[in-house]
Amino acid sequence: MALKEALTKLAKRSSMIKTKDAGGTNAAATSGTDTNGTNGTATNGAEAKKEVEEPINNEKTENSPRFVIIGAGARGYAYADTIHKLTNGVVSAVAEPLKFSRENVGKKFIWQDEEPREGQSFPGWREYLDYEIARRKRVADGEENVPPGADGAFVCVQDAMHEAVIVGLAPLNLHIMCEKPLSTTLQSCLKMYEALKPTMATNVFSIGHVLRYTQHNMLLRKLIVEDKIIGNISSVVHTEPVGWWHFAHSFVRGNWRNDQTSGPTLLTKSCHDIDFLLWMMCSPEKAGEGEPHLPSTVSSQGGLHFFKKSRKPAAAGDATNCMKCPLGDSGCKYSAKYLYVGPHRYSLEGGNLSMPVNIVVHDIEDYRTMEEKKAVMIKTLEADWDESTPKDEVAARQWYGRCVFEADNNVNDEQFVTITFPETNRPAKQITFHMVAQTKKICERFTHYYGDEGEIYADGYKITVENFATGEKTEYDPKHVAGGHGGGDQGLTGQFVAACDAVKNKGWAAEKAQNEYIGCTLDEALRSHAMVFAAEEARKEQKILSWPQWWKENVGEEAK
Ligand SMILES: NC(=O)c1ccc[n+]([C@@H]2O[C@H](COP(=O)([O-])OP(=O)(O)OC[C@H]3O[C@@H](n4cnc5c(N)ncnc54)[C@H](O)[C@@H]3O)[C@@H](O)[C@H]2O)c1
């Protein structure tokens, strides 16, 4: 379904409750006509929940769009699963060096109980590239019975590899879904942009900004940007609560802990939020049409405040690994023993076998008994390093048993970004963004929007609209889809596969499929990444940057 069509259905489907606070009676008007111009029907929650689910077209045919998964770790698996279960796309190949991860995707979604056939399994993206070049030559030479190739690639390797893979695969002219962030430096993002731009004539591109595709956020954008339900926006205050244990897992012990091996938190975590805020406040109403409302300035403050040696509890002494720490069993909520073995609610003993447990031990499900699972987990957590361990050895892997106050992390656990917009093609406004590590909420963003006709509070579940003049309060309760990122994984995958299908089977021009299904241009993806790098520069140099000047000096005229 094209985005516009999806949004209209969404507004109709979400439940909506109106109340009026003028007389202080809070009387519920749960039926009647929607007066806010949202195409919505004012219904109560019970009525809306009766709505019949949209049938899923996951029928596979010989014309189905075919996809290669490049990097079958956590994200590669999640996309393969979604393509297989919820779309008419086919997972046709996997490129992944780790046998367990490659077979995990292959056996579930590609070759099932058989052995992989030609063109289905590769130990890495370069081997896939070599094979595909040779396969196309065989086709061009008229060889018969050459297996079909893929139409698109899901690039799900780690951040620092994105550039090599995207630039390497660009000559193949595939549709590309690249995981966020595009890359770890602006220069690298620009190289990717240059490699991808020529492919956009015939292909679509998507970036893993899943926040754009949750039902909640699609409805929110419709209300604010299309329906202008609270008039012109004057300011937005947005918070990204990463979550106390989640931050420790991913950004102190895990993959994204050090800006030398991945990138700053604003890039590796909050690029989602910066992109989302620019989509709401800067992008044209419809992708590919009209002009963006470009910012005037950007500034930022923040740092690594908590997860460092100076904050280590004295009672932990010299311990660098939780399994040997006197506070290991009690007294430290960040204890790896507590978080991964138990009894934390996301731990093994808490009954959890997915994130974060299977990030520490990928094949945890393959150990039969709880005793075996615990033994392998404990052994993994006991791994540690000391001052004599070479720095690149420390940096090359994750140390999930490491004390969170003694790790090789350096990324911010607190950050604010302020973006201002001048009065140009839209009225002036400003945004503040706050990323905070120590929160009870785990990634459940919340935002206040202030307009000249009313205000909105949105928390990922409900959207509450208050109109100043009428005193009317309207609560929207968009369908909360279970699964990755509040349904964003499904939304993004579904729209990307539909775009590829439209180009392959319905004769759509790539540009039309890009704008209507993906709703985000390559230029927009570049802009939101550039904003992250500008904000980081502003933070480090403690200055307020002029966006037009920064763009001219760092990006140039070619990109918009
Ligand atoms: N959209 C989101 O919300 C979201 C969430 C988490 C992670 N991410 C991003 O997704 C990407 C992957 O993250 P992840 O958590 O799945 O990481 P991961 O480490 O679980 O997966 C990466 C995989 O790439 C494989 N790989 C390494 N070299 C390869 C090669 N030469 N060819 C093919 N595969 C190779 C690794 O073996 C690994 O299995 C990262 O860029 C990350 O930042 C996005």
C-alpha cells in the first residue's frame, strides 16, 4: 500500500476519544463526526478494536522480488523473518561469515531442510559480489538454467562496513535497504551518496530509519504535517530515553560503545530521532515534492557523565569483571551476572532468550538445558582484558562481563541538540532533542509539539491533541503492532518490498516507487546524517553552527 493510502486507512482505523475540558466535565463524546479534518471516524476504543486486520499478502510467486541478506546478525535475521512472513518478497540468498548466523537465516527462510543450492549461501559480501558478476556474465553469454539473482539487498553489516558494501555493490544496480546509520563519518556518507545517486534512476533506496514507519508516527505526521491539526508549529521538545540497562548493554559493553569503532551515540542511536524530527519539521509534506524547511542553526551539549571510572562504587575495588566483583551478586544493578544470568526480567533466569541474552551468546537456544545455557553464559561473561591486552584486541569484540565503570567506552550518555528554523517557506520554529541513558523507559520516546492552535503530546502509544480555542482534547490510540521497534521493522520492510515489487512487476518508475512507498529520498537520508555530524561538531567545539554555512562548507551544492 502506498504511504498516502496507508495513512488514510490508519487514521480511520485508530481509535479516537474526544473530551472537552472547558467546563471541567470531561464528558466523553465517543462517536460522531471527526471535526479535525483527519479523515478519521470518531469511534471509541472498543469499536475500533473490532476492525478486521489487513490481510497480509505473503504469497510467493516466481515474480516475487528477491532479496539477498548481507550480514545475518540480529538485524539481518529480523528483516529476513519479516520479508518471509509479512511480504510477497523472497529471501533468496544470504552472505554472512558466521556459520551459525548464515545457517540460521538459510535454514529458516531459504534452503530449509535441504543443502543450500548455487547462489544461495555466501561466506561474505565480496563472495556474493563476485558470484553475481559472474552469474550475470553467464546470462549475457546465453548460458541456460542460470539461477535468478536478487533484485535487492538488505545491508545489515556493522556500521563501519556500510560504505565498503554499498559502494562495492553499487555497480550491480540493486534496490538497497541499508541499515542505519549510513556510515560513521560524513566523508564516508558522501561517498555512499555519490555511489548510490546514479542507481536511483532505476532503483529504490531505503535506510533503516524504522521510526518513520510505526503506525503511531505515521499518524502523528499526518495530523501535524498534512492536517496541520495544531496549526503552525513553534517548538518541539523530544526525549529519547535509551534505558538504564539497555544503554549499559549496547553503548558501554556492546557494539556501539566507542566512537573509534562505531560512532558517537548521536549517530549510532539517535540518528533515528534526528531523522524523525527532520521528517516532521523539515522535509516537504510529500517526499520528492516541494521544498524542505531548512534549519538556520544547530547546537548541542552533552558528554559521558556516568559510565566511567570516577563513578565506580568504592566497594567494587579493583574488579574489572562482574563475575569477580564483590558487588556481583548484589549492590550493583549493572552487574553482568544480574543482567544476563538472572534474575533480571530480561535475563536467562527471567525466561528471556532474545535480546540481550542472544546478543551475548548467539546460539543460546541451541543449548538444551538451563544448566547448559547458564554454563555457556557464565563462561562468556568471565572473559576479560587487562592493561597488557593489545588495544585493538579489546576493541575488536564485546566484553559483556566487563564492569560498566571500567570499559573502553567513550560515547555520550547524555546529550541535548537544539535546531532552529528561520521564517522562510514556513514560520520560524525550534526543536530540542534530549538523549538520556538512565531511564526506566526503554527507547519509548515522548514528544511535546507546540503549535499556534493547540498542542500535542505523543508517547509512542497515544497521541493527545488539545485545541486552545475549543478546549477540546482528542486522544488517538493508533494500533500498536507487536514486534521490532513498535512495528517500525514491519512497516519499513513492507514499504521497501512493495516499492521493489512496483518497479519489478507493475512498471512503476523508481522515483515514483521511492516517493510513494518509501516516502524518503536519498537526499533526505543524507541530510539527517549530516545534521548529526554538524551537531557533534557544535558540541565538541562548543559553538552554534549556521546550518547553511556548515552545509556549504561540508556537503556542497550537489546534494540538497
Ligand atoms: N534500525 C535499527 O533500529 C537498528 C537496530 C540495531 C542495529 N542497527 C544497525 O544494523 C546493523 C547491524 O547490526 P546488528 O545488531 O544486526 O549487528 P550484528 O553484529 O548482529 O550483525 C552484523 C553481521 O554482519 C556480519 N558480517 C561481518 N562481516 C561480513 C561480511 N564480510 N559479509 C557479510 N556479513 C558480514 C557479522 O558476522 C554479523 O553477523 C548496524 O549497522 C547497526 O547499527 C539498526
